[in-house]
Amino acid sequence: MKKDLISLGLLVRRGVKVFLKDKMNVFFSLLAPLIIFLLYVLFLGDLQIDSLKQAFQGMEVDEKALNAFVDGWMLAGVMAVSTITVSFSANSLMVQDRERGLVDDFVASPVKGGVVNAFYFVYNFLVTTVICFVLLAISLVYLALSGWYLTAADVLGIIGMTLFSAAASTLLSVLICGFIRSEAALGGLVGIMSAAIGFLCGAYMPLTMFPKAVQYFALILPGTYSAGIFRNLFMNGALEKLAENAPVISQTLKDTYSLNIDFFGLSLGTAEMAIVLAAFVIVLLIVNILVKKFKKGR
């Protein structure tokens, strides 16, 4: 057992070094959330604020809280998207190893196959978590400068949700990328997914603005529930401040900006979304184990 842990630690250290050595890979891992952030600053932020001002027309509104509400929506989308895109990008190491035959070398070595499989999960989770925590630090600084309505419990919840979401994304991405044999194919997948996932998580615009078919398709993605939980943690403080002057619009804002998720006619709050996300994690873990056993059997 001790020998296996040492081998795992050495493999993970090697993986992190290889990932960080490729500066362009690190940059492109950050690119998708940075694009969302720039889109918000340049275009989406003002559009959402203007839309909300029209909804509050004739009411007394705390503009600082209004801006913080929209900021929270954007940053929740950035965090949800980044855990997914960074995790998929980090799998470039696994694909490189497979393409260059290093996976076969690992299997032929005294290192157990289970340790090699665990290495790719642990390495991916570690890289995803570290990069997402950097993004989280930037997000919290941005909120501190533009308008802070988070409690200590909110911040701790966001940190925990980042870890939880990174774990779900790692299980999903390693499972999918386990079938990819070339870096070119992985690059194409990451490119398509980076563009699509921002819409499906409601990072570019509220999910409620899409047709019902798209909304229901988003329900089969773990990232949808991660984004919903992030929104509640980032936005509830500002929403409570807005509700002081306009309590009747509070529920409308929750539904419009997907703080509650329409699950085939049922409204899911934070607790229900966490349960669904936990179920996704359990299912993905079981599927990953079964796939590894099937490949080993072959």
C-alpha cells in the first residue's frame, strides 16, 4: 500500500510538471473562462443590467446591489464553465501518453494498473482545482471592488462547490477522454465543448431564454447543477438586498436567472441541485470503474 502511494505521488508530480511546462496548454485552459469574463465586461453585463432596470421600472432600486447581482451571475458561470473546460484540457497529458505509448510502458512496469488509472484522476483533479482556485481568487477580488454581498458562509460554500464541481468534471472528462487517441481529436472536442458549455450552463445568457428542448438537454449535464449552486452562493446576498425594496420580484429573478432549475416541471433549489450533482458523481464513479475493468479484461 505504501509503495503504491509513493508511486502515485511520483506519477502525479510528473504529470503536474509536464502540464505546467507547456505554457500554451495552461493558457488555453484559462482561455474559455477568460473569454466569458471579457464578453461580460464588454457586452453582456450592460445588457443584463439594462434589462433588470426595465423590470424594476417605477421602483426604488439599489444600483450597487443590482450590479452585484449581475456580477454574481457572470462569475457563477465562469466558475462552472472553468471546472469543466480546465478538466478536459488537463487530459491532454493522458492523450499524449497514450499516443506516445507511455501508457503501455506504465502497464509493463512494476506499477499496478490501478495506480496508473488513479494517477490520471488525481492529477486532473489537482490541476483543475488549482487553476479554478486562481480564477476564484480573481472573482472574489473583482466582487470586493465592484460590490460585496457575500457572507463568510457563502465564501466557504463557493470553495467547497469548486472542489465538488472539479471532482464531477474530472470523473466526466477522464471517462470521455479515455476513448480519445490523438491530441488533434482532443483539441477539436475541447474547442466545440468550450463554445457549447457556456450556453448550456447559462454563462452567456440565462438558461430560461433558450427553448425548452435546450433547457431539458442541459438537465443531463452535471455542469448545469454546478452552475445553479454557484449562482445561489454568488447571487443570494445581492438578491436579498434588492428584495428589500421589491419583494414581489424576488421569485421572478430566481426563476429567470436559474437560481432555481426547472427539472421537467419541478423547481429545484440549492439542496436538491446538490443531491442531483452528488448522484451524478456516484454514477460517473461507478461507470469509470466498470469501463476500466472492461478495458482490463480485454
